[in-house]
Amino acid sequence: MLPQIFQYDFMLRAFIAGTIIAILAPLIGSFLLIRRYSLFADALSHVSFLSVAIAVLMDFNPVLVSMIGAVIAAAGLEKLRATKRVQSESSLALFLSGSLALGTIILSFVNASVPITSILFGAITTITESDLYIIAAAGLVAFIGILYYLRELFVLTFDEEYARVKGIRVTLLNYLLMIVSAVIISISITVIGILLITSLMVIPVLTSYQLRRGFTQSVVLSVIFSVVSVWTGIALSFYADLPAGGTIVLILIACFMIALLAGRLFKAKKYEKIAS
Amino acid sequence: MSCIDVKNLSFSYGNEVIIKSVNFEIAKGDYVGLIGQNGSGKSTLLRLILGLLKPQSGSIRLFDTPVESFREWHRIGYIPQRSGIFDQTFPATVEEIVAMGLVNARNAADRHAIQRALEVVGMERYSARQLRELSGGQQQRVLIARAIVGEPDLILLDEPVVGVDTQAQQNFYQLLQHLNKKMNITLLLISHDLDIVAHEADYLIMLNQGEVCRCTREMFVKDKKKYIAI
């Protein structure tokens, strides 16, 4: 017999969507973090807020509209970064505050019943069947894209100039990285919300780094930490009646603290071994 | 066959002329030192050779192919300046770094090639270690392993020993001699250290105010004052 939590369709959908996001977010986050693009994820999530506001105003599917908006913004940001006309951080701040401001104004025109908190912090239990199809399809494309170019992205992340020398299509991959990030962020909004999505991209990756493994193992570990945290977070939020997004992030932070301690213990033992 | 053939090459950043109608050729098996003061345009010349910059005029041919249409990048190893080349938080093992030289290393033969490259540089015992845990000299050896893993015909080195201690530098130059004399790999070593390069390389290309002067090591030793004046 199924546990109580799986007897509800909305919880099943929450687990499936949560798992997809939990795999994809740290996967792309592994590249964004090293390239110091964490603020980029933040800016795109705020652009998604604007897109959701437009979707609500026009009565369209918010996941689909936020995906289109985030992809356009990602391409624009990469263009600005590549041409070096605007400093990376400045252009991100521009997108971030501009989108939030415009989104808030648009939402003020719409029916007051629009749950802004669900955009900000996610509403995983409200995922509809059509949302799930969009999340699954976009997630699959993003996953295949990352896996296909995994080695090239690894070289590019380590040393962009070296990647160019090895004949890797750096410009194309930079755009790909940005656009895939945009897709992942936009499909994550219903799951974890615009204010918390960056944490799902960054914290599992930082957690895996504490265990001092190679890049491939770190990526795998970060996905494991992320999936475990999302599953535990959803279950805990169901039984304890807590908001899922916040619960997931607190579990991620707890995992990070444990890994930090484990990493320090491992390091101390290693030095003891070398000394002896 | 020439590995690098540069003809009438000129390059400027805005109004500032960096390279002025330069000509030189590097043949297979040569060990060439490219020297010049800081800011003389050595790294710019290297970036032009690697196709990372486009010249205003002139041509560069790599293995008889114009650099713009050159695609056999596996034939060229590149060792960038060590300082600041990678983020110290980057979690990559030595084996993963060397595998970058093959870009798409996947099968057993590739793994064997990685192991062999690490053996050449004496780092085979460190394959599972993280790059950030190694000393500057060891990191440089790993980058050489990355450059040679694809069995290149030519390696370009841009100030490779900056920030590396003296003993590690000596070991590094011994390794370069091994690559050149035993493995017949052509080397173009960029440095601002005239004494070291004059001691190590067979030929010297001196870059000063956008122009080059080429001589053999023997010519340089015989008429050192003249060349230093240049």
C-alpha cells in the first residue's frame, strides 16, 4: 500500500517535478558557480517573475511564458557580457532590479487574488498536469544538452582561452549555458520560487566541494544532495504543514553544514596520516 | 615542413602598433625562445599564432595551413601563464585536467594516454589528487601532461615558470629538453628571462618595439652585447 503522501495526485506531481529540478539545478549550477555567475541565476529568476506577471495579466501558462522571457533575457545578457559593453555584474543588476520593478507594477494591475508568495517562494503542490508536461519536456532537452556538451563545458569552465585553442566553439557554448540555465530557472519557479532557486543551484554544489572530489564526482554528489534534500523537504512540508521551498533550502543548508564538518575531519585525518 | 610560418604580420591595439611587419619561420623539431621585455608584445604574438586575435595584415600558417582555416588543434599543445589560469576552488583531479588535452576522452585508450602523459612528467602517482593541492611546480607539470597527451607536434608555452621556485624551474626546463630532443616536439617558449631562454633554446626570436630579430644560441653567446642592445 502506498504511503499517505503518494495517495494524492498533486503530491505525486510535486515529487516528479521536484526530482527533475533537483537533478538539473545543481548540474547547471556546477558550471555557473565556478564561472561566478550565481548572480546571473538570480537575475534570470527575477526576469521570470516579470514573465509570470505578464502571463497572469494575459492569462497564459506562467511556466511557458517565463521560459520564453528567461531565454530572451539570457541571450541578451550573454550578448552584453561578450561585447563587454557593460560589466557583467552591472548588467545583471540592471536586469534584476528592472524586472522586479516592472513585474510588481504589472501585478498591481491584475486581480489581487494572484498569490505573489507562490511566485516568490514556490507552490509545489499547485503544479498542474500541463505544468508537469512542460517541466518534463524542457527538463529533458536541457539535460540532454548539458550531457552532450559536458566535457566541452568542463574545459570552458576551467579555462576559456584554452578551450578556444582546442577548437571548442566557446561562443556557442556560452550561449547554450545561458539559455539552458534560463530554461531550468523558469521551470523551477513553481517548485521553489524565484527567491530560492539560486540556492538549489548553488548550495548542493558547495556541499559537494567540501568532500574534495574531482569535478565529475562533485557533480554527481551535488545532484544526490539536491535530490535527497528536495524529497525530504517535500515530505516534511506535507507532514508538518510547512512551506516546501523554505523547508528544502533549510535541508540543503543542513547538508552543507554536515559536509563542511566531514570535509574538515577528513582533511585533519589526512594531514595526521601525512605527518605520521 | 614548417610548423609556424609568419609573413609580414602586423597588429595594433587602436593606434598603438604592437607587431610591425614581422617575418619568421619555425621548423619541425626546433626549440625556439621568444624573448622581449614585459609589454613588448610576446603574448600578443602568441595569441595571433593561436588564432585568438586577428592580424591587421600579413599571414600566419600552421603546418602549411592558414591559421583561419586550421582545424587540427590536437597537433598543438598550449601551456598558458600559470598565474591566475584557474580558480583555486575548481574541483578537478589531475587526471581530469590532463584529459582536457583530449577534450573528448572517454575510452580505455584515452585513459592509457593520460597515464602515459603523467608518467612522462613524473606525476603518475598524483592522478587522483586535486590540482589545487599541488605545488606550483607540480601544477606546471600537470599542464605539460595536458599539453602532450594528444601527442602534439608543437607546444607553445607562455611564461610557464612565473611563480615557480628555482628547483622546480630547473626540473621544468629539463623536461622541455626531453620533449624536444627525445620526443621531437617543436617548442616555442615565451619568456622575458633572456639568460634562461638563451641557455635552453636552440634559436632565439627577440621582439622589441614590434620588430623581431632571429639568431641561433651560438650567435647570441658569441655576440651577446649586440643582441642585448637590440
